[in-house]
Amino acid sequence: MSAVWIIDDDRSIRWVFEKALARENISHASFASATEALAKLTQEQPQAIVCDIRMPGESGLQFLDIVKQDWPDLPVIIMTAHSDLDSAVSAFQGGAFEYMPKPFDVDQAIDLIRRAIQESERFTNQVGSPTEAASPAPEILGQAPAMQDVFRAIGRLSQSAATVLITGESGSGKELVARALHRHSPRSAKPFVAINTAAIPKDLLESELFGHERGAFTGADARRQGRFEQAENGTLFLDEIGDMPSELQTRLLRVLSDGFYYRVGGHQPIKANVRVIAATHQHLEERVKQGQFREDLFHRLNVIRLRLPALRERSQDIPLLARYFLSKSATELGIEAKRLTDDAMNKLAAFSFPGNVRQLENLCHWITVMAPGALVQAGDLPPELSTEASEVQLRNGDWLSHLGAEMSMRLSRGDSRILDEITPAFERVVIERALAHTGGKRIEAAELLGWGRNTLTRKIQELGMEHS
């Protein structure tokens, strides 16, 4: 049986492939038409097929459609001399392993064929064994010891109504843990209501939490339930609690201590039967010391603390999570799940993922949409994974060497007034990164930079950054 089939009505193209495959000791067979190849497919199947898109009789896309109906796991590489957007999109939508325009580099074509053969062998080795998708995915994935501690904590809290404070970096999955705590609690049949206190304007947050009476303020045309009422007998998840304004911290403390609250504009106390779970990426102890968070509220929330590890602290979970997210993305898009080679997976596992699990999920979605072929090589991964090493060097002090090299280059070409150009560029980068880190909060960004807020505002205006 031949490992590779070449289908092209152009004899010279078939000859080129035959010579190249023979040189690489890859068994092969050639066909002048898709009709001829389809007749042979009923008797035997190769490990990979390279097929031209435009031929007399069945076209390459028609051939691809037939193959994917009867042999969905057979990799088919579509090639054409008439490369255009419609053909490329049609090929990938039809399930092509890869789209290869003519003229092609022979060595690259052979490399692509080898990848297709590897994909075929990988699938063959998995036939008959249960797939990961066969069993329902757990609520939270993790095999690292740090995640096992989290799972044990959720188990211990399953019959408790205690207030829980979840800490961890942004993107680490704090809401997933909060939902798991609710799902495994006696309140599981009641509502789970989540609110991000940092995402709602200060003037609206009080009404959002406690509701309001009709006529309480301009625009309050009817009574409105707040999140506390919506979560009655259930669980209220307060995300990014560290960003809650101080006056609302006082009202929340009163609810937690007294068990009653008032709607905005209301005079009747309302009994709150709600389990509160709070979460933050900030160090609340530091915010207490800085006077930005009430100490008494901190102690009310910090009854049980559950810390979620960053993804870099449990890098052994990255392959497990990556396979899950690749499968999830493929299901959402209605296509076959991409698979990573060992080199690609190792490269992924070595990345620090500053955006944590959320960043890994987004990356897997990018791979599902953009990576060529069903088997993803290390070189197919996005460029930021390759540039992290140089960024680490910059963080370790090598940025000064880069600055020195930039100065030497400017001096050698005779530039003048160098600081007038370099300093604003430096300040712009510093301000942009600080504001990104604080979610656009200027007071916090100014503190991180060692400036007053007025200085930061003046710099933003001078640099023309008001609308960036």
C-alpha cells in the first residue's frame, strides 16, 4: 500500500512529486484524475493525499468533499496554481489538511506531506481507545498539587455557608471556583449571581447591588431588584472586590454584619439570606494599610481564604488544559480539533502565561482558527511565544544594553537632541503599561510610577495620549 497519493492532471507535477518522494523513501502512487483515485480508494487508503484543485471531471474540492464524508480522518492537501481567497476558504471549510499554492518549494512540500503522514499515524494509534471528549469535562481542570489543594478546599466547604475570599491573578479562574463552591453547596438549587464591582460605574454600583425604589433618582421610573435580592437563598459572587468604592464598602459591611440592607431611596429593611463569595487579584492587606480598603470589611470577607495558583505555578497542567481548550474551540467552530506535536506542547508549557488560563484559552482558539494543518508544529505557534525569552532578558536588565545600542546607533548617524525624541517615547511606553496594569485607573498608575495624579494627567496631555 502506498503511503502518499498524488492526484494531478499535469504529468510534470506528478513527476516532480514522484522523484522527490522516491528520494525520501516514501512509498507513493500517482493518479491523473480524482475519478481514478476515488475508484482506488474503495480498495485501499493511503496515509495522505495531495490533490490538485482544478482537474477534468471531479475537482479537487469535490474530491475533498467525498473523501471527508467516507474517510474523515484521511489528511488531504489541496494544491492549485490559481491561488485565491475563495479557493483557500473553501479548502479549509471542506476539511483540507493544508492549502498549498503552486509553484511550491519541493522541500517544503515534502515536509508538509510528512506532517500529514504523522497526523494519520497519530489518529491510527488512537483508534479503539477512549477519547478525552468521550467523558464529560470536569468543572475545573488541574492535576498539579496546588490545584488539588483547591479541590480539597471546595470539598471541605461543600456543606458550609461561610463567606469565602478567593485570591489570585486575573485570568486564573476565580469565577469558576466560585461557581463550583455554589454548585456543591446546599444552595445549589438557588440562584448564583455574579457581579464585577470594577466594571460598573461608581454611581450605579449601589443600585446594582441593593436595587432602588421608584423615584429614588432621575431615571428611576420603577422599582428595581438589586443583585442581593436576585441571589436570595443562593450565592452572590463579588468579583474584584478590592476596587469597590469606600462608601459602598461601608454598606456591604453593614449587610454582612447585620443581615439587612435598604434599596436606594427605600426605608424598609430587607433581610438578606445570601452567601457571599468575594474575589480579588489585589493584595487586600496592602490596600488596608494604604487606607483604600476597610479593615473591618476585610476581616468579614476573609473568613475562609482560598488562593488560586497562577498558571506558571502549575505548568504541568498546561498540556491538559490546552487539549481541553483545543477540543472546546473545535466543537464551537464545528471542525476537527487541532493537535500539538511534542515540540509545540513543550514550547507552550515553557511559556509563562501572564494572562493565566484565560490567555491559554484565547491562544488555543487562535491555534484552532489560524494554525495550518490539523497537527500543529512549534513554528505554527504565534510569535509572542518565541519572543518571551528576549523579553525575560529585558526584564533582567538587558534593556539597558539595548538602550546603549540605540544611543550608539543614533550618535554614529549624527543625530542631535536625542533626548527630546527618546524621553517622550520612553514615558509613553511607561504610562501605557502602567495604565494597562491598573485597568485605566490613573490614581493607581500614578502611585506605581511615583508621580502625583496631576503629573500623570499633564504627561498624558503633553504626549497626546488622551484618546489612545
